[in-house]
Amino acid sequence: MAYLKPAVLLLMLCVNTIQGFWDLSILKNTYIVDITEKAEGEVVSFECPVAEKTKVYWLLKGYKRPGRILKTHVMENEDAGNFTCHHLNGELVDYKTVLLKHWNRKHLPEEQPIYCEAKNYSGHFKCFWSRERDEAQYIFEAHRGNHIISCEKPIKNNSKYEVNCHDNEFCQYGEENDNITIHLHVFVGKQYENHSLSFMLRYITKPDPPAELSKSGDSLKWKYPKTWCSEHSFFPLIFNLNITKQNESPRHYTDIDITEKNLKPPLPFKGKFIFCVQARDMFHNSAWSDWSCSKHSKPRKKQANKPKKKKKPAHR
């Protein structure tokens, strides 16, 4: 990121705490100016961390500003960026980065661009958002109360970005009392925006589709997805079932509450058909899985073996 360079020195910071100008704690020496509807901007002030009589200058927008203390008005894109403090010989002393956050200008235009899913209650979850512009860069954070949740770096996946997270302190057999809160920080050039979302795992759970669909006699069978919690009696699923036959209206069965060991509802008809099943956590109104489908046909009748004709002896 062009405007987010690593710090050269670990130095004390002196900055005015004014409304609309704040420290972005996730990045060293980075500050945000809120551009409100009035578009007035803010006068920001930085102090170069050197002795009072030391001669230094600030460099911004290609111009030198002599003195330890820098005051400048930030409102437009050209006003933001990197401000660097130097000794008179050009040696770098300190730097600050200022970005703009507009009240009505969003890189991710949706009111809530993030959605998250969990395949089970292991503590793993994944979050997604639309991939709008390739030059954008992202920082993703997650926590539950004071506990920081470990997340990987966001990666591109077709038209979306995704990030994998794991709450190492989550107990799948315990009661979930505190929300998970996520923060997505978006950087596009000198522009900044952020988005937040809070949830509990039980409300974002979406199982994988049911597995091993089959027909047994006049009944149907399937199994829990392999990625679902192994203790099925403690984490039961319910199922929806659709059975479709050509030229006939589909048959729908909802909220089926039976274990994977039992045979499923009897077939309403014979012949060729397709049946599809989806699953959801029995106890929470979370998302249904995608459908899993299987095609079947009525077995052909075995033809009786006809006796072979004896060949007539050839005439001599």
C-alpha cells in the first residue's frame, strides 16, 4: 500500500485529539479525517519527536515546512497522504499517514456488504464480501469480547473476497453467550472505510449438503454431511425433501425429523425420478444447506433366458 509504509523509528506521538480526526490503531502512525456532509475537513497537527531547538522540516505535497510542529488543513484527496519529518540533511525522523473517510462515498456500496457462514460448531467460520476494485486492500479483524479471534489474510475467490477465522476458545458443547464482532477495513488509495458485523455461530451455521443419497426398495436414504458435528444426537439436523417426476407436480416434505439410520419417507410413485435433500440445524433458525440431488429409475425386469436352438447337422 503506497500510503502505509512501515515505520522507521518507534517514536512518541503528539497529536491533537479533535472531533473528526482519529488514530487508526491497527496501523502505526495512520490517522483518519472524517469528511462530513458539510465537507469542512479538519486542521490536523503533528509534532516531530525531536528536541525543541533541533532544526527539522516537514515534507508534504512536495513542499518543505520548517519547524517541529506541522499544522495543515485536510479536506480533499490531494491534502491527504504521507507527511514526513526530516533533519536538515534530509535524514528521515518520523512519518504520519492521513487518509480520508467520506460520509457518503463507499467502495463497498451495500449497506451491509459482509456475510459469514459456519459449517458446524467447531469454532471455524468464513466471511465474504464483493470484489469491487482490484486496487483495494483489506484488513480483517474479529473478536469475541476481549478475546481476539485468529483470522487469515483475505484472499480473492472469483468475484468475491473471503477470509477464514477460528475461535480457539469456543466450546461447541457450551452455551454461546457473547457475540462475535468483525471489522473490515478498506483502503483504496487515500480513501478509507470500515464495516462491522456482530453474530453468534448458531445464527450463521449453514451445513454442507446431505451425503450419500440412495434408494432402498421403496424408500429413500441419506446421511449427515461429513463436515457436520460428529455427535448427531447432540447436534441434530432436520431435512427438507423434494421428489420430482417428469410430467408430475413435485412432492415436498419439510422439517423431516429422523436420524440418518432410518429409512426416509416412502416413494409416492415409481419409475424415473429425482429426489433432493437439504439440511438445517434443528434447534436454531439458521440457513438451510444447498440441495443435494440424486437421479433414480425403476429397475428393468430381467428377461428370461430363452433356450438356445440346437444346430441342425450339416448334410453330407
